[in-house]
Amino acid sequence: METLWFCLVAFSLTAYVVLDGFDLGAGMVHFFVARTDAERATVLRTIGPVWDGNEVWLIATGGTLFAVFPTLYATAFSGFYLPLMMVLWLLLGRAIAIELRHQIDSPLWKPAWDVIFALSSGALALFFGVALGNVARGVPIGPDGTFFEPLWTDFSSTRATGILDPYTILAGITATVALALHGALWVAKKTEGLLRKRAVDAANVLGWATLLATVAVTIWTRSVQPHMAARFSDHPWGFLFPLIAGVGLIAAMSLRKRGLAPFVGSSVYLAGMLASVAFSIFPFVLPSSVDPSRGLTAQAAAADGHALRIALAWWLPGMALASAYTGFVYWKFRGKVDATGETY
């Protein structure tokens, strides 16, 4: 049951990254691909009907962790309290920027919210990547099962010194360029004309940046977390996940001018990368960077069997409803965005 829940949490988190990832990416690239106020409003309209629904998957992931992995929830949320508060404020800033931008027609009002939208989107992508880097690298869990890390210290390249260190920053950069690519491909899929052309051109640059960053972070991960490399050595079938990610990225780069196909490729790349991380850290849900025996495993962090079964009875129909609603919204707002609309 613990393994099943590990997979379900990984699925929920992957759904969030794939769906809300292009929202973040659109926010990051809209300053570069949109040159006028009307074009920036068009970029916002590409995500307007779906962005808040996409964030349901983040809420679902947090709620699931609280219900089925309470020890992980308590340990991670207390150790990462400061960055989590920063993420909360960035989420609020991005949402407020989307909602308030069109409320007042002013030469100062709209550009100000555009800046907040872009900066909060980029910072969120960076922080999510840093968080994933911390999970992959491990955190300094003490004998009492808790940990504390400063936001940064001396940025040593030889040991984990804080939430921000050279390795986790590289992980954050990788996430940032990957989600920017995802967003550029979404904008290209939903728009036409010069805006689409600029989005395709941006995707070309971001595709190569994503490829280089992915190779670099993969090589570094092997030395930072030996357990991950050992998992692939012990279970060679796990190489299927990075292979899927590679195929998805190649498709995103080579088919970037072909409507839906490159966006699907980018989605496959993100799902493959997250599946690779989930596979390689298992059975841990939070590895330890100081003593592998102190790492939190799925079995040790899970609630008792009865609670897991009750949670599953609620989770399955709840996620089925969320998936059905998500599918309906995307079907309802399929096709190109009307560039003449007044709001998103």
C-alpha cells in the first residue's frame, strides 16, 4: 500500500508540473515573445481559463501528503518552512497579477503587473527546481528525525551547505529553462502570426538550454546521490524513464513548428524526468545527506494501513472528478486564442 501511495503522489505531482508548468513558462517568456500590450494580453488569454484549475493538483498533492505520509509532511514542511513561505507569496503574487492586470487601463498599472507576473513565474520555477534538487541530493536529517538548512551559506561545491548550493541551483536553472520551453510551446500552440513565430524561436533557444542543463544536472546527480545511480544499476528497466524524457525533449525540439506535437513532447519530457527522480530515490521519500540510514522511507513515513485504505477510497473518486473537470475545460477552450478579446 505504501508503494502504491508513493506512485500516486508522484503521479499527482507530475500532473501539476505538466499542467501548471506551461502557466509558469508562459509567464516567463511573455516579455520576450510579446512586444505590445495587446500581445501580452493574448498570452494571458492562452492560460486564462485553465491556470487556477491547474493549481488544484498542487493542493491535491499537499493534501495527499498530509493524509498518507504525515511524517514526511511534518519533517519536510518544518525543515523547508522559509522557502515554502516564499513559494506561497510567489503563488499569490502571480495570481493577483493575472487577476488585476486588466482592471485598470493605465500606462503604469498594466506594465507593473506584467513585471510581477513574469518575476513570480520565473522565481516559482526556480524554487520548484531547487526543491527537487534538495530531495534528490538529500537533506541533513538528524537522529531525532528532523532537519534544518539555512537558505544558503558559503555555496561550497564539495558539500551540501544549504537549501541553495551549486547543485540545487543547477537543478533550479534546469527546471526554469525546461518550464520556459514548455510555456513557449504552449503559447506557440495557442496563438498565430508574429506572436507564434517569436514563441517558436524562443522554444528553439530554450530547447538547447534545456538539453545542456539536463545533461549537466544528470551527470552531477550521480556523484551527489550514489543511491540514485545504484537504483539504476540494480534495476536496469528504470532506464526507460530517462529514455522517455530524452525522446520527449527531442520531439519538443525537432517538431517545435508543428502545433500540438512539440507541446506533447515537452510534457513527456517533464513526466519522464520526474518519473526518473521518483524511481531513483525509492524507497526513500526524503533521503538523508549525512547518513543514508536516517532517510525517510515510504514505509516509515506512511500512515497506518487502515488510514491508507480509507484515503484511497476518497482519493480515487476525487481525482477522477478533478481529471474529468480538467479534461472538460481543456476541450471547451481548445483551439487558438482570439487576439481581439478584451480580457483573458
